[in-house]
Amino acid sequence: MLSKKQFSEKLEELKGEVRELEGVDDQAVILETAARLRGFNYAPPVFMAVDTFLAGTRAELLEEIERIAGMQASELQIEADGQNEWDVKIQHISVLVFYFKELNDLRRGVPEAWDEIDELYVHD
């Protein structure tokens, strides 16, 4: 279980990863990639609306991270499995960052990222 201090440290680490991403804020590329992914019914398991996520910028993602970090425990739907609110928040934020990094690769046209989407959504 994370302490509040450990949560804060991990939170800053994850926000740093987002800030370091390049090539995620070109609006034309964002819209083109989002439209293509919507066509595949791409739906990553993130704690926000998929359309909002697909069209989101780095700045908007950082705002969403702050929103999740500031949520009350009652809003997190914590199950009785020994997790505390810091664990749950970091899990949600980590998943969000992971999929945003993948989205960033798709926006930049990384062939391996698109190969994975094609394999999961086109060839099945």
C-alpha cells in the first residue's frame, strides 16, 4: 500500500513522463488519429470518456491526472481488497499514461504501434 508521500512521488514521475512526450499536440494529427481509432471501435480502459481521451492533448491529460489525484475516496469505487485511495489513484493514472503513450506513438505514425492496432482490431 502506498503512503501519501509515495503517491506524490509516483504522481510526479508519471506527470514527468507525460511532459517528456513529443509530437502529441498537432491538432490535425490528433483529429485524424482519433477518427481512425474510432473507426476501429478502439476503447482503451481509461478512467475518462474514450472520445475525450482520443482527442486529448498533453495539457488536457495533465489536467485529468490532477483531477484523478484530487478525487475523494468515495468517487474511486474502491473495492474491499486491501487497496487504499493512493493505490487506486495511481492505478488509474498509470493506465491513463500507458495508453496515452501508445496513443502518442499512433499519432507519430510509429509502424509497430499501428501493427498492434491492426492485429487487435482489423485482423480478428
